[in-house]
Amino acid sequence: MKRDVSIIVLATALIAAAPGREARADAAKDTGGDRTVVMIAERHDEAASGTVVRAVQAQLSDVSVALQVSWTDSLGRDLPAQIAAAEALARESNAVAVFWCDLTRADRIYLYFAAPRGGRVLVRELEGSGAGGRAEALAIIVRNSVEAVLAGGEIGEIVPSRPERGESVAPSPPPEAAPEAGDGRLAMAVSYQPDVVSVADPVIHAAALALYVKLIDGISLTAGYALSAPLEAEVRGVLLELGRHPAWIGCRGSWRAGRLRVAAELDFQLDFTTEKVRTLAQGVTVSSGGLEVQPSIVPSLRSGVSLVRRVELFFAAGADIALHRTRYVIDTAGGPEEILSTWPVRPRFLAGLEVVLW
């Protein structure tokens, strides 16, 4: 009988000592089972952000936190405002930390890591090693920072959220994104430019090079030169060869909508033309005209699309309006005979790439 009583007392003591369902839930919570780390990502960088997300998830797989991604249209450029928004998001999500990245550059990544409170941010620049290597290095920094915050440590530096009265504090903006083509201060365009001078003559092939210097947003000065194939015309044993060297200066206005851009350009062009005349028949006398300068006005419209940062593919169409019409003639026994006459208004087409240099 005494033995039975002892067994009952021992069983009762074990049941009283075992944690209940609520105690087990609280214990799981204390170990971080429902803690989250939030990554803020911009929608237009979804592909690059996906690489970072996968790398961070792998690094946090054995840490007692879960990764949550919050998508936004734009992070803005004001760092104190970014930190305030990140802290607010962390408190709403009950997150232990929030981080975001500048993925706009092809050769480097900038990481910003903030805790829910304190106005502190950790900034790291990662370059080289390829996109995958940079994402992996970033994920390791995120993991180490998360573990430091979970251990009660502080990370980064304090960024002032607002200036004191009477004092102006310049915020520390994130690194500038590489500009889209057409948005830089200096850009270069290389293009193919076919030219037709008259109905009877073939297309003349030319390669054009132009520089654009931005004056204000949307307005640029331009200067360019085209290297053109020679034009040949022949009549009654006389061969005329024209070497054309057009150069121009002008102004361009452009408007952008996302990756698309349209522009209108007006140029003043001087075509430095060299003339070479040869005789293919006897009894014909010719004289060479030497160098001639032909001025013209060239309005054009252009559309382009950004392929990658700093590079744009464009197409343009316009008109080359000569300020005077040029006719090339020879004197024969029957009187003057025309070899070549150029159109007073010639179509202008271009297709090429524009690259931001600075």
C-alpha cells in the first residue's frame, strides 16, 4: 500500500513540473520563432533583388528569424527619411531589423541596415566578384548584423533625423544612381546615317559621331561630324567624285517617360565638299571646283529606349534643308549639261547608340 502511494505522489509531481501548451508557445517566442527581418526592395530592380533575397535566406536559414520582403515603387534619395520609414516598418512588422540596397550600379552594391529604433544605420559598399559574389557577401553582412542586434548590440552610426532650430544639417543621401542615357552632363552618340542626294543617285553610307552637353534638364547643346562615303556621277565621259564632310552644331530638347525618351533637335550644318573631276573620253575639257562649303538647316525627331544604365538605342528622322541648291554641269559642244543636281530638301535618317560619359 505504501508503494502505491509513492508512485501516485511521484506521478503528480512530474505532471505539475511539465510546461503546458502556453508555456511551450512562449518559449518558442522567446527563442525568436516568430521574429522577422524585413528587406525593402524597389519593384524596378525585382530581378537583382531576387538574387539578394535568395542569398540572405540561405544565410539566415539557421538563425531564428524569417525574411520578409516589402516592395515599394521608390526608396527616395533622403537617407534620414529612409531610416524613419524603415523604423516605422520594423515596428509595424515587429521586425528585429530592416535593410535595403542600392542595386542601380553594375559594378557594386550599397547596403543599408537599420534597427527598429535609435536612428542608426549601417552602410556598406560591396564591389567586384560578380553579381552573385556581391549578393553573397551582402548576405553575410546581414546575417552578422542580425545576430548582433539579437544579442543586444548596436550597429552603424546615428544619422540626424532633423536639424536643430536655427541649424541646417545636410542629410547624407545614398550614392547617386548611374544616370539613364540622355540624363548625364556629357553624352556621346554613334550612329549609322544613310543619305540620298537625288532620285538618280544611290544611297550614300555614313557614320556619324555627336556629343551632347546638358545645359539644364531636358536641354542639351550638340556638335557632330559624319564620315561619308564619296558620291560619284558620270556623264559623257566625265566622272565627278564628291567627298562630303558634314559637321554641325545645334540644340536638343528631350522628354523621358520611364525607359522611353523622345527628342527634337535643330542643327546648323556645314557640308565641306571636295570635288574631283576626271575625263574618260577624248575631246572633253573639264576643270575641278576644289573645296565648297554648303550650309543647311537640319530639324529632326528622335525616339529611344534605354537598354541598360547609361546606354540608349535610338532612331531619328528629319530633313536636310539646303540654304542654296548645288548643280554640277559641264560645257559641251551642245551647251551646258548637268552631271549632278542635289535635292534642296533631303531626307535624314539615323540609327545608333547613345552613351552617357559623365
